[in-house]
Amino acid sequence: MTVGQERVWRTNWDGLGRRLEEIEGQVDLAEWFGRQAPTILEIGTGMGDATAQLALDSPEVNHLAAEVYPAGLGQLMLWVEKHELTNVRLLKGDALDFLRDHLAPDSLHGVRIYFPDPWPKKRHHKRRLVTAPFVRLIASRLVPGGTLHLATDWADYADRMLEICTAEPLLANQYADWAPRPDWRPVTKFERRAHAEGRICRDLIFTKSGS
């Protein structure tokens, strides 16, 4: 980590973040954020610039950032400090375990997974984050009307995401297939790299039924 990232870990982590292994029982999101507000979980926030921009643009929403890499969480805390954001909290650990073991059903208004590791080699596809059981778990934690928003620049992964989400009975696609790229979603470094390398980025937005 950089000197700045190490500093905010020392000074800001206790007020903003929780390590998965230290959490016991179900998390009270209102208590964690200090207010009752719609909460969106972003899984895999990279260096946090897009997450910080989303939180800055939507102060009425609680933004929960799940990441496993300390440097990325440290950089996000620097953005939080710079913009004086009060609506961001950080989780260090596996989002699957957090959703399964520490979050009640119908807790989240949205889940965002932007440009997850594509594991492009076929023998590594089993390591991909977006699987049918994981999508089923996410759907169970969404409130009725809550959204699952996915984005990827790998064509075969996009097709698989569409297939998996379409097969989940709790979810309905907001579009015939691919969603138009939302203007409010910040352009990430992964997206810029994809465009530079000639890959097409795909968005999917599914809504939980029962709204």
C-alpha cells in the first residue's frame, strides 16, 4: 500500500469498515451507516474511484463496498476522505460469505458487479464470480423491486451472465437482453482498457419480482 493508504487504514478504518471474520450474526445496516436509507452493495470495487463517484452522485443512498484487496479499500478511503462522504462503508472479505451468513433476506435495494475477473481461460471458468447459486443468493437478499446490475467486457462471460440471470425465477430483465449503458455509471479503468483493446462492454439490469 502507499503511505496515504496506510494512513487512512490506521485513522479511518474503524469508523468505516468491517472485516468479514470479525462479524458475528446478521449486520444491522441502519446501525452501521447511522441512518435508514436504501443500501446498494458493490462487489469488487477495485481502487474505488467509481464507487466514490456513485456515492457522491447519490447522497441519499447507502453504498457498501466489498473488496478483498487492502490497497483498493485504502484508496477508496482516500476518496471518501477527499469528498467528505458519509454514505460509504467498507467490507473486507468474500461477498458471498457476507451475503449468506450476515445479511437478512430483503435487505438490499441493489447489487452491482462491474467488470469482475473474467478468468478467460476455459479451464478457469469455474472460478468466475457470477454463477447460478450466487445469483440466487443475491436475489434472496434484494428487496422486491431491487436491482442486480452487471457489466463485463468479455463476450462469453456476458452471454453466461445473461443466461444465468434469465433462468433465476426471482429476477426479471428490465430489457429484452442487454441494457443500454447507463449515463450515471462511471467509466472504470477496466472499461477504458476494454475499449482500447476493441472489446464491447455489456450491461445487464435485472429486477427482483414482487415490486
